[in-house]
Amino acid sequence: MKQISLFMGLVVLVPSLSYGADSQIEELIRQKQGKIERLEKCQGATKGLKIAGISTLGLTAVGVGANIAEATKIKANETTITQNESKITSMNKEIAEARCQAELMSKDKLVVETKFENDKCIATKCKANAKLKDNNSGCQCEDGYKPDDKNEKCVQDAPKERKDMSTKIITISHDEGCTSLKESDKLIVDVIKEDSDCVVTKCKEHAEIQTDKKGCECEKPDYVIDTKGESCIAKAPMVIDLKDVDVSEGLADTPEKTSMFYSNPEYMRWKPLVDDGYTMTKNNMSENNADLKNGQWAVTFSYGTVKGEAMCSAQGGTQYASKSDTKTLKEVAGRKDYCWCRPIEFIPSQENAVGKVSNKKWLLGSHQKPSYQVQTCINVCAYFCANIVAVFSSFRNPLYH
């Protein structure tokens, strides 16, 4: 009986339990369906993600897990989209900067570097001797410089003074005042009017503009104006006679000079009378004597270079005093052991000057001892003449006069 009562009680309760469960399920399904519809609206943004339907999702744990997985994918894709948008923005900026550089640098070749800023293309660096314009829209040459013919670089401009003067220069061929200036000086070639003042701009050959630009003058010291005052001609060189130089100046007045003199071929040179004589090489000197002939010598002083000859003769006499002529020295018979010297040329060191040798007489320099061979004079006479001319004023004085 108790069993029957319990069964009947369960029968009574079952309908109520079944009804309450059905209502809750229906409400959950309705809520789930609303969520699915909202998710389906986002399907395009999630690039085609599929949301499980009621038939597969239901209210099971598997359906909930699938939803969580799909939501995670949606979040990841949203992050990827954000990152790609950032990359696109960065690439667009790089493209804009590259386009800015290409366009601005092709238009303005003085521009070296550019920058795209606030949707505007500006220059940031220019080539040498160029500077940025005020609005950074390009570059321009600095003061004192101008663009070259191709507008690719800045080159130095003409001096400002000349540029200013060029705006003031006018043709003066019809200007009476400047014409008078030109006619007053026949060395003038061209004149201009500068600041209402006539000035010379060009002179004839070998003439130069005076400091005040009011005339021309011959180049000094080598040119003088001709007798007609129309041109500059070479000035006749000054003639310096060897007899007028200071014979007291020697090359070996002191031990120091002597040492320098005997080791420097710039001061003393010679060629022996015969090729196998006493050469400069044998005296440990370089032979810079190509301008000399056999038997000639040359000594250089501050006033110029004296060149001369040497001769061995049988003609005797007093050293540093006896003089003779070439014919006598060659024709006299006997032992040729007397060394004679004479000057033949003088080259002054002074500019625009020529040398003159008034006295070309032979002067007796030395006499070889009878014990010496005659060949000794032939070997060393040219060397001996160069030595005594260089060292002894007592020999130079009678030699020059």
C-alpha cells in the first residue's frame, strides 16, 4: 500500500518537474539564439568565422568550449588587423617621404635631404655653399655664390665691387670729358665712366694703369716711353764695365769662405788646356763647365761672373804686373812654363745690364820652376788663373784695368 502511495506521489510530481524544466530550457535557447544572431552580424569582421548552431552547440560543455575558441580567434584576428593597419600607416609614411624626396630633389638640385612632415614636403639639407629657403621649400645659394649653368651647384660669383661697377659703367665714346682724358695720354687704350668719374681700364703693351686710374705709365724698370709719347719701348740696358766694379771683394778672404769656395763649383769653374789636365773632377767638384772651352775659366762674384782664358808661353815678366798681347805670347820662342791669364767676358748680376771688358790684355800669373816639366803649366794653368782671380784683389786690379 505504501508502495502504491509512493508511486502515485511521483506521478503527481513528474508533470510539474517536467513543465518547469521545459520553461527554463526554452528561455536558455532563446537567449542563446539572440547571442548567435549578434555574433553572426560580426561574421564579416571576423573574416568568415562560423558560429556553431543550436543543433551542434546546445547547452553542452562542448558548445561552450567551441564558443570560447571562436572568441579567441576573433580577438587574435582583431589584433592582427590592428598591427597590419599600423604597418600600412608606416608604409604610407615611407612612400610619402620617398615621393617627397624624389619630387623635391628633381625640382631643386641644390637639395640634399628632405622630410615629409605635417602632410608637407620640406628640405632639410643643401649642397655646399647653399642654404635653406625661409619656408624650407628648397635651397638657394649663399651670398657671394650663384647657381651654375645647370643649377646643380653653387659657384663663386663675381666680386661685389665689379658687379656694382658693371651697373654703373656706360659707354663713353660720346662723353666729351672721358674723350679728353684718352686724348691726353696716348698710352691709354680704353676708359670708362665710374661714379661720374672717368677712369682708365686698359693701356698699351708694356704699359700699366697708374694708381689713380687717370693715366698709363711704362712698366718699370725695363721700358720707357718713346720720343713721340705713343708707346713703351725696351729700355737700353745699363752698361757696366768690369774696370768699374769693386775689385776688393774676394771669395776667400776668410777661412770660412775659402772652405766654401773650394767645394762649390758655383763660384769657380775651369777647363784645362788639355783634356787630361787638372779637371774639376780631380778637385772633387762637379764639372758644370759645359759653357767653357779648353783653357777657359769662370769666377762668380756678387757683382757678376768674370770669364777668361789661360795660356802657357815662353814670355816671361813680373807676376801680377807684366801684360802682353796674344800674338807676342804665341810667337815668342823658348820653354813655355809661364802661365798667363786674361778676362774675355763679364756678365753683371744686376738686371737689365750688360757687361763690358775694356781691358783684354794678358796678365802674368805664375812661372813654373825650372825643375818642373813644361807639361805642368799646360795641366794646371786654367785652374791657377781661376784661383788667383777669385782670391787675390792684387791680381784682379791689374787684370780688370
